[in-house]
Amino acid sequence: MRSPIVRYVLFQVPGWVLAGAVLYGLWPRSGLEPWIGVAVFGGWIAKDFAMWPLLRKSYETDVRTGAADLVGAKGVVRASIDPVGSVRVRGELWKARAEGPGEVLPPETDVEVVGASGMTLTVRRSEPRTANRSAPRGRRSH
């Protein structure tokens, strides 16, 4: 597998070829000095390399999305997991099942996401939250 920067450069090559062909085709008719064409072409390539930091993440293959991105996140059981229920993780409700077979997790149990299959999370009981961290800012915990 090629590195992200190599994939990005290979993706830019057709644009460079097209820009070079257009500049080469316009050069005799425009009356511009050759160095101007070279400078424009160099600027075109420099623009692509300047964009790399903004686009790098989209070329990385190990980027996780959706349910897989939640592995390791903490959540709270909302509907009893017996064997399937729901949890709130990062402000979203997800279908979930317990990691241990036959394990029942009642509502308000603190959990950690340990896996994901499709749109269903696999969770296990985690350390309870402290009273200070469990209540959103500006609200009292009940």
C-alpha cells in the first residue's frame, strides 16, 4: 500500500500534465516570456503541495468512521441491555449489546465501547463517573 503523500501526488499528476499542456499551447500565441509560463506552472504545483495539510486526512486509509470510531469511548446505558438495548455515547443513542454472554446492564450503567458490528456497539461495564464529571456544566446532578 502506498503512503498517503504518494497517493496524493499521483492524484495530482494528471492536473499538472493538463496545466502544462495548456500553458505550452498558449505560450506561442500569448507572446509571454517562457519564464512566466514556468513560474505559473511552478505556482500550480506549489498550490497542490500547500493544500496537502488540509487534505491529508482524506488520503489516510486507517481513518475510522461511524460506529468503529466509537471504540474506546465512554457512554451510559439508556435502555437495559438484555441482551440488546441502547446506550448514549458522545450525545448519540446507539443500539448495543454486552460484551459478556448473558450479561445484563441496567439503565444508567457506565459503559465503555469495546467493539462495533454494523450499527450495533459492543460494550462493557466501566468505572463509574464522578459526581462532578457526570453533570453537564451549568446544571446540578439529580
